[in-house]
Amino acid sequence: MCGIVGYVGKEKALPRILNGLKFLEYRGYDSAGVAYLENNNLKITKEVGRISNLEKLLDEKTETYLGIGHTRWATHGIPSKINSHPHQVGQFTVVHNGIIENYLELKTKLQKEGVKFQSETDTEVIPALLNYYYNQTKNILESISLTLKELHGSFALGIICEDDKEHIYATRFGSPLIIAHDKSGYFISSDVPAILEYTNKYILLDENEIAKISSTDLTIYNEKLQTITKEELTYEGSKEAAKLNGYEHYMLKEIHEEDTVFLDTYNYYVADNKFKDTMPNLKKYQNIHIVACGSAYYVGQIGAKLIAEYANIPCYVEVASEYRYQKNFYDKNTLVIVISQSGETADTLSSLRKAKEDGIDTLAIVNVVASSIAREAKYTLYVKAGPEIAVATTKAFLAQTTLLTLLAIKLANRLDLLEYFKGLEDYIRILLNKDYQKYAQAFYKHNDTFFIGRGIDYALCLEGSLKLKETSYINSVAFQAGELKHGTISLIEEGTPVIGIATRKELIPKTISNIKEVKARGAYVLFLTNEEDNGDYYDDILVIPQVHDIITPILTVIPLQLIAYEVAKLRKCDIDKPRNLAKSVTVE
Ligand code: F6R
């Protein structure tokens, strides 16, 4: 959600900033802008829509060696040139990722001091405050430090002060920011993919730290403005991992990586049918809460059912935006598990912090290394999905499901179940290589669809339905198969597409009777199951390989992802960057 890239160095800044911003497109945005120094004058260019629109207004050959750029995902005020970043007040120009919760209060205070605001954004109070303090102190670092004390919310900031034309300043609280350098100079960025073309070494700025960056020097200050040294991290993946490599879309490429992602995640925690030291000892936990958002929450639902069923441990699942504000009941053996691909989701992070404040142990299941959630949890278990660029999560979902399944086995102390994972990658490949276009054909012209299933299959219905909604903009509802007749079945009419999912032997006949109910009312039914079936109650059938129940969800999700992809393609949607969505949701 919003992306920041800055560069100061010996190479021309605009190509590097624009190239970096393109790598951050996946985070979601609706306008973009840059501020740069040319002949010692600060220039600002902004445009609504894609980065390519901004590019048309810029000359990449411009002699500029210092600049900051931004992709904005609108929160306060519509996507417009005026609301786009960078925002400038007096000496200060700022790009911001995050939300300033007390901006109205700050705005009123500054207006009383005579500051005139141009935009509807929360961000504009930041350069205004910086300028306000700079007028008093004439010291840039002190002004940043005083401003930090006034801001409530989450922010990563790239700052230029026109009284210091050699440096970019950067700071953060809540939202992520990294600093990297190559032979030519320094970068700031919201995420690692933006700098991988140049280097794989980076520094993570911690909360309230301030960086002062020139083309040759980086100084980092703590809250008290004392200089500190920081460890340089190395990005372990290849830079190719963030590229399309011949695929038409990142979503398709990432789904096709699922066999490897499964193996990498499994092998990181298991060897020779035993857990490695990478899997912590969790014996003492007898009560589990799982907290997450969106697809990660659906993984949580799968995990909770597996933990309850196999480990016999009560497991409560809640969406993070609810969990963080409600009364939660813990005991001394409670473990709070948070799941997040990005590791930066604001509600999930706050839920984690809330549990910690209440003295409860936390475990994070995260993809992005060294992200905020990964760093703050007591135990951090990484999934090995690699960079996920498409906004709609796919391979991370499969990796998280794999890891939650392993966690259930660990908690159940049932090492015998690890045997069933052998060769699962081959079944994944079989599913990846099926033709899903024919299924998509039946769906893509409709505006309403239903997914029905029971138990874990219902959690998969939720995920299949979300994938379809977000990528193809088809309204879709997931329902517990048995609940349909308590109201929702009135929506079924002639031709309404329904995907019925049934993969649990004992529940298959139950779900089939619900499928018959919708079929009798005219629905077009696609039956997704793991048993051959010759019934006359569906229009089409998709049979997935039969494996042990505990690992079936890892397979079931694959056709759902690929059907959503094919439907979105037939509807000519912007598959990797669906409208209004952001990859990393750093606001609540
Ligand atoms: C859907 C999707 C979202 C995320 C949710 C949580 O395809 O990607 O629903 O699952 O925003 O994000 P993370 O996992 O980064 O916390």
C-alpha cells in the first residue's frame, strides 16, 4: 500500500526511482509522483494512474542525482494530482507511506499558525510540521525528531529539505523502509524488490530511527539523535524471483511455483520424517488463537480445524481487525498465532502487539523476511514462498497451509502423518498442468456465483470465492453447504454458477444433498471432489488426486486459484493489480 523509492548518488536519479517504483506497483496504487533536484532547483511532477503516465511527463536523461518517488493508494482524498505525493510545505518535501491518525488535530493547530494546506491528504501535515519546527530550530534532524513525537499512526517517510541539497532523510514508524547502496550511491525503498537490480544488501530502519543519506555516506540516528550502527542484511532469493520470466502474469507464474514452494517449506521444517530444530517445541500450549486477515484468515480456518481435529487442542480463529478491539480470553497456556504473507498488515501487527501486551506468547507465520510481524513475535516460522508480486495471494496461501498442517502435526505429536507428504509435489504438478479454461468458460459471463462446502472445504470455498471476486470482479458468496437453505438459496436461479466442494469422505454425501438442492433450482454446478462420481446432480466435475485428509487442502486450493485466474483473463481484468487493492495493507 503506497510505495517509496529514493536515490542519491552518481548515477541519474530518475531512471532508478521510476524503475524502483515499477517493482513496487504490486503494493497497489492509483497515482504516482517524484521530487528531484535539477540545477539545485527542486522539481515536483505527479500524475494520476499508472507510473507510465508519470513517465510521459518526465525526461529520464534529466541531470538529477537526488530524488524521491512515490506510488499513492488513496486513503484521504480522491486520486488526483493535488493529493498525490510528494507534498511540499516551505523547505520540506515529503513522500509518505501509512496513515497519520491525528492529522485533523495537527492540521487545525498548524492552520492557526497560518499554514495553508493544498490537499485533502493526511500526509501534508508532515512537511508542514517539519517546516514549522525548522523555522524554530534551523536544524533538520531536530525538526524531524520533534515531528516524530507529534505523529500518531503509521508512516515511512522520504524527506528532502531545500536547505540541504546533498541529503535525503528517511524515518519510519509502523510502515517498513529499507536503505541500500550500490557502487554509485544510496537508495531508500518500501521493499526489497525495488533495489534488487542494483544490490541484494540492505539495512532495515527500525521505528523512530532517522537516516541521513548522501551519495557517499549514511548516518543513522536513534530517537535521542545519537548515531548508531546497524547490521546489513542480505536478501537470499534471486533477483529473477521478482520477474515474470516468460509468464503472462505474476499470478500464473506464482501458482506455477507451488510445487517448489511446497517442497521448500516442507524441507525447511522436516527431514527424514522428523521435525528439524526450525520447528519450535510447542508442547506447553493447550489453547490456540489464530489471527489474520483475508486469505491468511482462511488459512487460519483450515489450520484451526486441523489443530482441533488432530491435536485435540481448542483453537479459536478471528479476523485481525476484530480481534484487536475485542475482549479475548486467554489462559497461561494460550498461544496466539498470527499469519501474514507481507508481515506488515496493520491489523495483524496490532493484534500481535495486543497479545504481547497481555503477556501471551505469540507465533508468526510470515513470508517476508525481517518484516515487522516477523521481528516482533516470540516465535517466527517463515514460509518459503519467495517474493509474491501479484496482489492476490496464491503461492503464499499454499505455503501457509503447508506450514499450518505441519504445525497441527507437531502439536498432535503425530510424526507418522509426515509420511503422507511424500510425493505431494507430483500431485501438485498434475493439478498445475490441467486445463482450467473450460471451467472458466462456464463462469465468466455471470455476475453472481456461489461456493458451497462443509468443514475445511468451506474454508476453501471462502478462498476460492475471494480469488474470483478480487481478480475477476464477479460477485461471489461462499456458504456452508448446510446453511444455504436457511435463506441464501432464494438467490439461486436458472443458470446461477455454483462450485460445490466435497473432499471429506464422511461429508461428501451431505454436501451432495445440498448440491442437489441448488441443482433442482436451476443452478449450473461444478463439483470439485476427490472421488470419481457418476451422479446426475452436477454439470461438470473436477476430480483432484486422493491423498490423506490432512494434506488434501493443499491440493484443493490449486484448481480454485487457476479457475479464478482463467475467469479474470477471459474478462480481460487487470489480473496482477486488481482495482482498489493493495498488496501490503499497512493501514487499519
Ligand atoms: C487476497 C489477499 C489478501 C491478504 C490479506 C492479508 O488474495 O492477498 O486477502 O491475504 O490482505 O495480507 P497478509 O497475508 O500480507 O497479512
